[in-house]
Amino acid sequence: MTRAEFILTTAIILFAAFAMGWFANWLVHRFTRVRQSDVADLDRMSQELHEAEETRDQAITYLQQREAELTNQLTQTEAELRAAMDGLRDARREAEELRNYYQQQD
């Protein structure tokens, strides 16, 4: 093999390697390329996720406010019940004292 043949063979092999690398690169980019419709779908899904998160945050805020209102109502109701029970206890004691007083008068 002469020097010219060696150089030509080496050039052909290098060119074939370059062509195969370029073709492999093209195939990889062809199959991994993101389509415009995929990007639009991702944008739509991210918007829907954002809206769902906002709705969730609003629901949590509403539930916290409602819980605070109900806790406040429960506290007020318990205070009213204690006051009513104290009043009832006082009324029973007074009624018992009056009964005893009238029984002693007889």
C-alpha cells in the first residue's frame, strides 16, 4: 500500500465515521425533539396546576376561617351554658331554701 492509497483510505474511513456520527446525531435530535403541541400541552397543564393550587389555597383559607368561626361559636355557647347552669343552680338552691323556710313556718 502506497502512501497515497493509505491517505485516501484514511480519508474515506474518517469521512464515513463523520457521516455516521452526523446521521446518529440527526436521529437522536429527530426522536428527542420537543414538538410545539407538546409545549402547548405543558403550558396548559402548568396553568391548570396553578389554578388548582390557587383553588386549594382558597379552600384552605375558607376552612380555617370557618373553623375559627365555629370555635368562637362553641366557646360562646359553652360560656352561655355555664352561665345558665350557674343560674339554674342558684335558682334551685333558692327554691330549696324557700321550701325549707315554708316548711319551718308550718
